Amino acid sequence: MKKLSVLLIMVFILTGCQSINRVTQEPTLTFNSVDIVEICIDEINLVAQVGVANPNSFPIPTPNIDWKLFIDSAPFIGGNMPNGDFIRGRRSFDLDIPFSINFSELFESFSELIGTQQMAYNVSLSATFPIPEFENKVFELELPGTIVFPELPKTSGGDVQLVRQDYKGFELVFNIKVENPNDFPIKFPDVNWEYNVEGVPVLSGNFAETENIAAGAVETRNINVSVAYEDIFQAVDSVRDEFAVNSSFYFDIGSNTGTEIPWPITILHEPEISFRGITRQSLGRTMVFVFNWEVNNRNNFDMDLEDFHYNIRINNTLWAADKMENPPIIRANSIMPLPVTVSVSEHPIIVELVDVLNRGAPVNYDNTGTMRFLGGVPGMGQLDIPLSFQGSTRIR
């Protein structure tokens, strides 16, 4: 019985000592590789992979890692990877440290690399574990390597296509062709574009593509742009009354020289409609009046007035609700009068009119309706313009 008690005490002492001082072996770190994960027009993205092995039977935290990239023994960029996860007992863990090299910053710092095809580098790591046993221990690693610089893709502007145009604006599609001259895939570059009218920026945007361009391949991307005439007029007020205007697309890709695609545009103008007053044509038991409308076609093409419906109210009384028979074609760059003849024979209205005409007093009018125009530009549909004219006038 005494022998059993002594054995139990010894087991307790041994296991207790192991739990108190359980870190008995140092973790090991290996710098496995620096891999290129993406090559872009203006930068290259890499990942440094570090292996961490825990030889102990219990978990330990991952290390804090400070890293630096050296070029020709001079530090260029650096960073820190803080500890996060735990490494289980007797397991290994791979840490990925992502970083990017911007070519503009690289060539600005190391001008001797301009025009070269590759660059030698050295990545240095300093790792510490947040464990009391190793708080003063720094694990140093480094790995040299070589980066092959990509050739800049060859870019060119393609066609510009008009896909929609009406009296509010238009929609265009212009395409950009990019050739990858390298023997490895590169990311399709981001495109910054600008739409100009008479040399003045009207709209701008950015096109970002996630797919890569295969080695030696040529890819084309379409960019849709919607332009409102009001945007143009706000930017370039001098073209408000013009018909033909110079415009262009300008785009640049990364650090490439910009490319401009000219595209002259035609500005469509809604016809201006006005009401020019009332004239009397004949008096008697039936009075005949002419309501004078006017249409100003400011375009370089004829416009077919397909339909003209009107509702005429004078002094809150409905005089006519009808449509014009055989509406005319409004010639290009012309102002055309549209007289509407209305006969009035109702006795109360005639009595009121005689009094108004004798006194030379004005009448209140409220003229509404719709004018429908066709054509002018191939593929464009009809244009409906609602009419609403209120005011006071004398009958001439």
C-alpha cells in the first residue's frame, strides 16, 4: 500500500513539472518560396510562403513577422504580418505574406532598372513568437530571387458605334484592343476613359476587368457610354444651337500613352412649339377664329408632323377638341406656322365675344394637346410633345 502511494506521488510530480514547463522545443521556420500570383500593367503581386512547424504536443501561436524587400542591398518596401491563428501540437502551418511591387515607384527609386527585363531581389524576414520562453528570440530568414518584368501590352482604339439616339441624348459603344506580348498571362488592365466635346471633358469613367489575357493573345473589350445632350450643353454651352459637333474618346491604360478616338456627333433638337395668339376671320351668327401655332425645326433634316391633337378653352369654355387634318412636314432649319381654324356658333359664347370685341378686352386661353413627330434619324421612333399653353391675349 505504501509503495502504491509513492508511485502516485511520483507520477503527479512528473506530470506537474511537464505542465509547468511545457515548451521544451523551439518551433522551426522555413522560407519556402516567393510566388508571383498576378502580373498587371503597373504592378506585380507576389506571395511569400513561410512554413512554421510546432514540435510540441500542445498548440502555440503563430509568429509576428516583419519583412523587407531588398533590391541591390537597398530596402525598397516592407511590412508586418501579425500573429493570428494557433498551430496545433506536432503540426505545421503555412503563412502566406502578400505584397505588391508598383513599377512606377520601383523605377523612380531604382532608375537603373528602366529598360531591363528582370530584377534580382532579396526578401528578409524577422519572426518572433508571443511566448514567454521565446520573447527575446528572433528567428531570421531570407530568400533571394529574380523577377522578370512584363512587357507593356499594346493597346489600340477600335470602332465607335451608335446604338441609340433620340432627342434627349445617345448611347455609344467604343472598343479597346489589348495585345499581351508576354509568354505568360497578364491581367487585363484597368481603362480610364474620357468623352470630350470640342476638346472639353463631358463624361469620364473607369473600366475594370477581372479576367486575364492569355500569353500572346489579343483581347477586345466594349465600353458603353450614355450621353445626355444636357450634359454636353452644361460643359460646352456654345454648342447648344449647333447641329454637327466634334467629339472624341480619350483613354489610357496604366502608364501607357493615351489614345484618342475621334467621333463627330449630330445633336438632335426637339422642335420648339409656341402659341402666337388668336385672330378673327369672320363675324356673324357663326364666328370664325384662327388659333396660330408655330413650330421651329432647328435640325438639318425634315420632320414629319404625323399628328396634332388640340383642346382649346377660352374663358374656361371649351371651344374645340379635335385634330389637324393633313398635318404638314416641317422643313429643316425652318419655322412653320400652324393655323387652326375654329368656328363658334353657340349663342351665349357669341354674346360674350361681341362684348369682349367691342371693349377690346383680353380673353384667357388654356390650350393643350399633343404633337407627334416622325423620323429624321434612321432607327429613331416617334417623338410625342405634350402641349400646355395658358395666358391672356387680345383677339386681333
